[in-house]
Amino acid sequence: MSAGGASRPLVAITSGEPAGIGPELCARLLERQWTVRPVVLGDLELLRGRAAAAGVAASFQPWRPGHDAAAGVIEVLHVPLARPSRPGVLDAANGAYVLGLLDRAIGGCKSGEFTAMVTAPVHKGVICESLGVSDALPFSGHTEYLAEHTGTPRVVMMLAGGGMRVALVTTHLPLAQVPAAITPQALEETLRILHADLVRHFGIAAPRILVAGLNPHAGEGGHMGREEIDVIEPVLARLRAEGMHLAGPLPADTLFVPHTLEQGDAVLAMYHDQGLPVLKHASFGGGVNVTLGLPIIRTSVDHGTALDLAGSGRADPGSLFAALELAAAMVAARAAHAAA
């Protein structure tokens, strides 16, 4: 990580669940040179201890706003743990600490202090335990939390990796509930968000979006379901009339082949396991989760806390590095778009 940096955009990195691999992944940021200036949010002594336990040679210093970064150090915005954390051992007492990291990063992005945020993995179960069963809104994940705390009515989950960008109309729903959730309004809003952020944050002037059908063979002309005819095709026709470049609805089993993918900038899948297994197979642990539709830039690793690997030094930082690289590219694209 290069010295100086007063002119480099600041990117907040939340170190996530303290018992997981997030802190030691953050300790490996010195292995790369970055065009942005990463600031890790977390407990300073936790980061030092976890780096030592994992055998990672890393130096840390408190982040000082308005000052250049010293060479060869990781800057840390210190947020204290509620209770000391051991690798692999969850503790609900630190649930509020994890949410505090997110709150600080969100606040910094909203105020302009940070240009983007990158999130290491959290553990939903232990956060919900810390909130208590009486809470009306238990924590259901980064995406929902970010939407709520930025006042965003609809966000879109997109994963990038393996040469693909795959966005979703529905996310974590039982398969039986998916068809009813694909309404004309939901599909149209998702496409508008995807199109707008491909322009604004990815620098694609006229995005080409490949839209999957819901049913096998995209419904086979209505013989295998009518969602394509009754919902998907009318929405696509309406948005094409506005100038959007939309292909589909396409059969999912032939959409994810090189010849077809070359004709699009992003794929819109109807449900989670329609698109993400293909991307995750292709990205080999280097995938990035992007939340579209927010007023801020947020990217994330595409894996969990890996409690069994915490403190072992065997955790792969590839997804975190890819998430930071993509955040940096999105910051640059947004700046270019604003200047155009």
C-alpha cells in the first residue's frame, strides 16, 4: 500500500465479525498497491492480534483525517470491541460493535468523508442474538441494513466475477415464493436501477442487459409457464421503447454461454440460484457482491465469516481485494460520469 494519499479517494473497509476471518483479511491489504486510500474500521488491538495469530506481517496506525498515510502501514479508524474476541468463537456481546462499524461507514459515505465502503463478512445469527428476540426489525443482512439506513426503498443485489455481472430480481426467497414476487413493478424497478448504475458506476454509456426467463426454455411459448408472456415480455417491451438495450427473456440454460454473454454487459436473473451458481463457479473465490440503487457505493466479499479458518492464516483475501478494486473502479467511473 503506497505512502502519501491525501489526494487518493478514501474507502472505508468494515472488518466485520471479530471472531471470523475479516480482521486477518484486512491485515493483508499491504500485499497490494491501491489507487484509493483504504481505511479499516475495527478494534486496533484486535487487528494487531489477529494478524499476529495468522502469521501476517502488518503494521497498523490510527487513521488521522487530513494527514497523509505513512508508507507500509494500514490505517485504522479505531472502534473498540465490547469484549475481547477469540478466533472462531462468536460472542453476542460484540453484536453492537459489528453494527457500529457499519453505522460509522454509512455515515462517513453519506457525509462525503468516504467515497465508498467495502464490507467484510458478518454473522447474521449472532447479531440477531445481540439485538434480542423482542426487536421488531432483527438484522437480516448487509443489503437490507444499508437500504434502511440510507432511506432506499429498493436495492438490487449484483455479483461480479469470472467476467460476468449478474443481478437478481429476487434474492433470499424460498423457490415456491419466487413467481409471485416477480411483478411488473418489481421487474421494472430492478431493471431501471441496474441500467442507471451500470451507467453511473461502471461507465457503460448504453448498457446491454441480458434478461433470463423464469421457466425452463423461457416458458416454451406458454407451454411451461406464462410468466414470460404475462409479466416479463411486456416490461421489456415498454423499457425498450424508452431506449434500453434489453435482450430476452432468454432461456437460462443457454444464456450463460460465452457467445451469448459477449453480447451483454450484465445479466438479470430472476432468482438467486438461477444466476449465482454459474458466476461463483467462474469466479473461484474472487467474486464481489455489489449493492445497486444506494446513494453510496458499497461492495463486499462474496463469502461468509469462515469461523473454522479464523486465526489460521489460511483464509484467501482474493474476494476482499477484488471488492476493493471494484469499489475503486466505481469511484473513478462515478467521478468521470459526474464530470461529463
